Amino acid sequence: DGGSSWDEVASLSGTACYDIEFTPAGDAYAGTLGGLMTSSDGGATWTYLPFGFGLNQQTFEVTIDPLNPQRIWVGIADALGNQLSNVLRSDDAGASWMDMTPAAAAGQSVRAIAVDPADSNRVVIGIGGGFSGGGVWTSTIGGTSWTDRSAGLPGNPMNDLAFDGTRLLVCGG
């Protein structure tokens, strides 16, 4: 009803949720304090998708590849610098995960991920945490190598990224 009224998703009651994304088929992925969850029944039930490594599962960001909905990117919290796997990618809808974290950005929270809707290999991550400042890193080969593009940006946490068709927009704070 356009936001005139709201209903709580009972199956997520009491769960700290940072991001929710949907595939074109309607599957939902939610980044939560406890990790990544998925639902294929409109949110009636949720299942955790464990990453299989790292100290921390706290998921700040979920991004579905616009050209391949089986490819999911997640940004993980830094756990006070102790979590070194902060950018993860799944090519099989969350069944398995690969650590795609840039070496120089390990241990920093990833709060934003954008995938170019015209080229799935072009990925941008936004870094930001309570103690890690901020930054932007780009990859043109699907996250297998990264370039720090933070020069000229304020040292604030980067909270969101978006491609608008011709440029990348960065939101920090």
C-alpha cells in the first residue's frame, strides 16, 4: 500500500538486519548480525547460508549480480580488525563461497558493493567501519584483483555505491 501500513516479518523478529536483496525469481537474501539468510517463500521461513571461514558472519551488504542472479556478493564486518575475509562471492546462489578481499583491505568492514549492470566483471566495494575510515576499491575482472581508488575521497566510511548508467555514485558519511 505504498508504505501506509507495515507488517513485521515474523520469521525475522528480533534479528538485526542490514540489507535485503531479491533475485528476479523472488528469492530473498538478508544480511544480518548473524550472517546471510535466504528465503524462497516470501519470507515465511529463512535459512542461514554459512560462509565456512572467518571469525565473524555479520553481513552488512548483499549484492545480486544483475546479469547472473546465481552470483551473490557479500560485505562482512571487520570484527574490530580481526575478520580478514570481508568480501565474499558465491557463484552458486550461496552454496559455496570464495574470499575476494583485496589484501590491503583485509580486516576492514565492507559496507557497499556495486556490480556494473552492463559488465558483471566490473565490481566496486566501499569500505567503512567505526575504526577503519573509508575507501573505494574497483575490480574489472570479477574481484580476482583490485585497485584502490580512494584518492580524492574523504576518509569517511563508504556506506553505499550505485551505478546510474554512466557513472558510479559513492555515498559516505
